[in-house]
Amino acid sequence: MWCRVRVDQALNDKPGVHGVELDFEAAVVTIDYDAADTDVAELEARLRRAGYGPGAVEQLESAP
């Protein structure tokens, strides 16, 4: 599934991102990340550059 590959490539190479879970049926991406290394705005910008607009991210979680 090429959409999954695009999202993975957009997010997984970002320092601080520890994992990405995708649920395309629900249009939800859950990102496990370290807030000391990245922030929500950067993650959203990466998703937009991958072709996913506002609303593509339903949930962003910061790792403890």
C-alpha cells in the first residue's frame, strides 16, 4: 500500500519519532514521539508535504 509507505517515509526519519500507527479506514494516524526532539507543527508539516491535508492527523501522542 503506497499511502502507508508515504506516511512512514514522511514521519519515521524524523528524529524523535519512535513509531507510527495508521488506520486508513478511520483516517487516523497515531504518532509516538519525543516532544524534546520534535513538535506537532513539524509532524503536521511533514504529513502535508506527503500529500495529506488538515484533518489527516486525528491523534498525536507524546512519548513519556
